[in-house]
Amino acid sequence: MQTQTGSNRAAFTTVTEKRIQAAAVRELCGGVSDMWIWRRMDSDSTFPRPIYIAKRRFWRESDLIEWLNAQADRTTA
């Protein structure tokens, strides 16, 4: 949904995508450690990058699910 509030203002888009914190990422990835996440971000360029808000990390849940599905497809191919 875009809203325009004036000719000099930018349009904003409302996003309802779920953001999850590191604990939920660890659980979604099978109960891995926080160090596993750091190592994955360092060694795997396809692993989703977090969004930092006030020094806290959040991931888009859909990005993680897409990455997990790609990993499953890669192992079965």
C-alpha cells in the first residue's frame, strides 16, 4: 500500500512481513547455537543477513524459509 502525502514527500510502503530474532532463527534452523549463525553469515554468502534495529538483530522469516528450502533442494539434487 503506497500513500502520497504531498508532492515533496516520498511514498511509503507498508510491509507486514514477520521479523524474527536470533532465538527464533536458532529454533527454525534446528536448535543451532548463536555461534553457528555467526559462522554461517561469515562463510555462506547466501545466508540471509539480519536487519539491525537498536543493536538488535532481526531476520525476515520468509528469507530464512527460502534459504532453508534451497538447502534442502541442494542436498536432494
